[in-house]
Amino acid sequence: MIEDKALPRARLFVELLHAGGSMKACIKSLCSALVVFAVFLGMAVCASAKEVVLYSSNQPDMLDAISQDFESKTGIKLTVVRMGTGEAMKRIEAEKANPLCDVFWSGDVAVLDNAKANFASYKSPEAASLPASFVEKDHKWTAANMHLMVIMANTQLVPAADLPKSWKDLLDPKWKDKVVMANPLKSGSAYAQVYGLYKLYGWDGLTKLINNVKILDSSSLVYKGTAEGEFALGITMEYAAHRYVAGGAKNVRVIYPADGVIAAPEGTAIIAGCKHPEEAKALVNYLLSQPVVDSIFQKYFRRPARPDAVAVEGMPSLKELNMLKDFDPAEANALEKALLSKWKKLVLQKQ
């Protein structure tokens, strides 16, 4: 197509020179040929260049694997920018007049719900198997995975016979200063823990917990410190604790509380007004698909939001666990400011 229209005009330029044509006419002919060539070349490039930009707080090795697999399966280039969920929400808000990313994956859905004005509605066919509470009512976000909140124990510090079996056990004064958790004012997963325990035991339970726990600045300090023997017990995420078990750590035990395992979903969303909307839909469908979530569960121990996920050896199925039925992401979001405000006051009073 380019050759048929542009090259004859270039040949005309040469012929005009040989025929004694004016330089002005020759230049005009050449410019016309170059314009046609550029237009058709641009059309050809645009037709073949498919890309999508992702902001994500997930771990780098997992993002690298996802990027390569998605591109190989779809032919769409995936550019990943890694940052924390809070930072991503700020950037998406700042860029809303000219979005620089197309999809966000994966952050606590309470955080996503607060930012949903910046997301486009998209009802992915892959979301059909999800619980209703795992999909925003207007399809502004969809849960991709969920964190089960567990008790992580170091058996070198706590004999097997003394290990707690429930959240309620952690409220016993005998565990004072032996339990650690992340700061819910800074950590979405820690807030999910606070909300879940509030649903179970109210402010009486949370007050007893505050009296017992040491509060650390980040989630990583909890599971690393517990595994390394700095702390006896840590309230943390299943995937983070299980990595040590899978890695052969004999001193680490993962306890699924008998009085209700807290499941906090994390989600993905398409950015409103994004530059690559069709590619964004393809990426969301891919991230929610069963083969992908099963692979992530198998390799990185991040439990899928899909109830039809394939089991991973050494990790219990949801059917084997007593799940906290009252965990409601929408209510957790609505109560967040009030819960955290009172939590902060109680922590300050303790000090």
C-alpha cells in the first residue's frame, strides 16, 4: 500500500529533474510523497502496536512472570510500574485528566472503594464465580485474590502444647508483649485484622488486644521478626507466613483461628478514561482467570478470590476452615475512619 502510492511520486520527482522541471515543482512532489509515506507508515505501526500499562503493589518477581506470560498469550505489551497501593491511588487521582496507566492490581478493596470515582465500570466474565461482596456493585473493582489473616507462631519460643488456637486466645493477658501486628493506620491488611476482630469481639476484644500487642511499622516486620525468633506470635497474612513453611522453616507454625478466619480481598480496576481500554479489559480478564490465579497460588501462595481455585499442597481449602462470615468489605470501608480513630486513642492511652 505504501509502495503503490508513495514511490510513484518519488519516481516522478526524478523524471521531473531529467525533463528539466522546476526545482519548486520537484520539491513539492517529493514532499507530497514523503507525507503519504509517513501517514501510511504511522497507520501500519498503530495497527500493530498494542500495549497496556499496569500500576501494581505486588512483588517484583511475580509481576515479571505475569508480564511475560500475558504478552506471550495475547501479543499485548504489558508495561508495569510498581508502587505501593496508597501511592498508586494518589498518582491515579493526580493523572485523572490524562491517565498514564490503564489498570491497577492489586490492593485492599477498602482502599479501592475510596478511589472508585477514578475507575471505569467493567463486568468481567471471569467474575461470575465470585461472591457478590467481592465485586463492587457498579463493577468499579473486582477482587482478584484474598489474604487470609492468620496467627504465625515461632515454636522455638512457644511450645506446641501452648500454641493459641483462636483469636480469643490472644486476648489472654498471658500473651502480653509476646504478640506483634502491623500498624492499622499504615497497613491495609492490619486494618482488615482490626475490623475482623471488631466483628468478633467488639471494642472489649480490641481493647484487650491492644493491651497485649506490640505494634510495628510494617507487615514485613511482623512475619520476618516472628520467623527469625524476635517475636513469639505475629498476626499476619497467610501467604507471608506460609512462605517460611514452604521454604523448610521448622520453627514456623501457621494457625488458622478456630473462631473465624478473616478473609480480606484485594482487587483490580480499570482506570477511567485510560488510553488502552480494550487492552485493559483483556488484562483484567487474564488476571481473574482460573489458570492465572491458580498459578499465582501455587508459586506465590496468594490465595485466589475465586472459590473454584485448585488446592495447593500444605495449605487448607476454604471448606476446611471456619471462615468469618461477617466480613463485609463495604462495611469495613464505611467504618474505617471511626474504627481507626478510636484505635489510635486506645493505643495512646496505653502508652
